Amino acid sequence: MKAVGPVPDSARQLAAYVDRVLAATGAKKVDLVGHSQGGGLMPQWYLRFDGGARKVHQLVGINPSSHGTTFLGLAHLADAVLDVAGRAGKPLGLDSPAAKDQTIGSPVLQSLHARGDTEPGVTYTNVITKTDEVVTPYTNQYLNPGRGATVHNILLQSVCPLDLTGHLGSSWDTNVYQLVLNALGPVHAEPVRCTLMPIPV
């Protein structure tokens, strides 16, 4: 799907991949790490509707699109443009099924969160940047723990105040890397050294 198809379809692809990994390794559970849709809405759908909660120990989301986004207001602007121009497509790729599913208030988001944010037995770690320009408002990345689940919401700027990395830059931010490694291996966690990442992207 290359992250543009319907989120439930992508979640089914993830389910099939996890099953192959478990079969090949003999492991009981996996840890998942993903960015944006891949750390938020899509794996959360897998956990809730495709049996993933039995097979996943931890989901680590980097800038996860957990509660959807306004795409910095562009989703609403695109709708307005369509109303005025009467065109058949949205600008900037906002017509893709995945983008629609991640827009605040979408049917997919409503179905996903109808029973709360989390699944019992799963640990969720979210690494969030307040300068995120894609998942907006950035507070939509936070999750509230439900029964039997553990949630760690980590605001990057609470750890490294001068790190202004945005949505895309988090993928190669060394401070984010360390937070992810600490989540995956808390016994071997190391302090984040707060490397300066001067360009917010």
C-alpha cells in the first residue's frame, strides 16, 4: 500500500508480516516501531481489530497519528477548494485513502477510538515533538491508557528543550533514536545526550 491505501488494509498487511516473523523466529511476541501513520493509527488498528494485541509486547510510535490530524489546516483548505472549484481531486495528495483516514473525525478514527485508546497487555511509547507540522495539533499524538495497558507519552522538548525537530526530521534525530532504544531496552537505557538538531523539518 506504500502508506497511501486505506488504513485497515495496511493493518492487515502488517498482521500478515508479523505472523511471518513470529513463525520464522519462534518468538511469542514482537515489538513494533513506526513513524507517523506507521507508529499510530495503522498499528493501533492492527492491535484492536486484527488480533495484534496478543502478538505485540510494545508499540513505539514516533510522531504517531493517533487521534488524527488537520494536516496543519490543509485538509480543511482542500475541502474548501473542492467546494469552490468543483474539482475531483485534492491538492498535495490529501485525496489518498490513508490521508482521509487520518483526518480528524474520519470514520476509521471514530471506530478505532470508540472503546478507548489502548489494548490490555500492550505497552505504548509515543515520542512527540511540539514542532510537528504534519500531525496537528501535536497533542493528538498522545494516548490515554486504558485497562491493562501502559502508556509513556514523551515530549521530545521535555527531554531536549533545544531540539526543534519537526515531523520528518524525527526519523533521523539522534535524540529520538535514543528515546526509542531506551523504550525497547529499559534495562540498558542510557541518558539522552541532547545532540543539537538546529533545523526543524
